Amino acid sequence: MDNVKRWFNQNVDKKQMTTLIVTSAAIGLAVYGARKAGFGTVATVVKGG
């Protein structure tokens, strides 16, 4: 387990990973909000399918 932690700390940029997670969450919330508001077709286009 220590080897995995060491590899992760050396190879993963935490700032970039945090940005990616926050962006993904924001897109997910936007799609969810669009579906709840009745924009099902818009949400499908944004989701990519």
C-alpha cells in the first residue's frame, strides 16, 4: 500500500485532479438540473448521447 501511495504522490498532480473532479461534478449537476427542469433533450446532448 505504501508503494501505491508513493507512486500516487509522485505522479499525480493534485491541483489538476481537483480541478477535474470539480469540473465533472459541475457538469453532472448541470445535466441533472436540466433534466429536472424538463430539458431532457438538452441534457442528452450535453451528456453526449
